[in-house]
Amino acid sequence: MQEVVVTLVFMMALLMFAAFPAYKAAHFLQEKYALSHKMENLLTLVLTILLALTAAVFLKIG
């Protein structure tokens, strides 16, 4: 349980750094597939969380 909490704390710190790459990726996908503005916002949010969680897991492992 403590490992999960530490990973989530790492993730909170990384959310700020994951937001810009997620925005750029969502904007690229929006241009390529003509997504709606609402879908682009949702995709940005999901990608931000996934990028931060992935980086936090790698920090925890390493």
C-alpha cells in the first residue's frame, strides 16, 4: 500500500510536466482525425494523467 501512495505522490509532482506534451499530442490527433473541441480536452486530460503515471512508475522502479 505504501508503494502505491509513493507512486501517486510522484505522479502529482509530474502532472505539471506532463501537461504540455499531452496538449501537443492531443492537438496533433485533433488535426489528423478532426476531433471535436470537447474530445480534444478530454484526450488532453487522459494523456496528461497517463504520461504522469507512466513517468511515476518508472521513477519508482528506477
